[in-house]
Amino acid sequence: MTPTEKEYQIHLAKRNQQSQNAKSRNAEIINNKVMRNGTTTDNRIPNMRNAYSSVRNNDHQPTPEEIDFLRFTSGSFVDCK
């Protein structure tokens, strides 16, 4: 390999590296923008005590389909109060 061929190979490698660096910087900028715009600012936990107590005081009797669905989705025993 002559010195000019070697220099050309070095030039190509540097150009490829710069291109890859630019692509990764652009991807990082886009990802940061998505993360910044995709988060919500309202992190409060709603107070569900009144809703829960009204459900518990309603004496709702689940249908067999509801019981089967709860067993399927939770994997726990759901027949008790």
C-alpha cells in the first residue's frame, strides 16, 4: 500500500467515524426531546378512599364471569369479601 492509499484509508475511516458520531448525536437529541416532552408534570396520587368505601358498602355480588375474569387476571383467590 502506498502512502497515498494509506492516507486515503485513514481519511475514509475518519469520515465514517464523524458520520457515525453525528448520527448518534442526532439520535440523542431526538431521544432527549421525546423524554422531555413525553413526561407528565402531574404526579399527585388521587384520593380514592371515598370511591373505595362506596364500592365496599354497595354489597356488590360479582357474577361468575367477573369471578372467572378476576381469577384469570390476578392469579389470586377473589371469592371472599
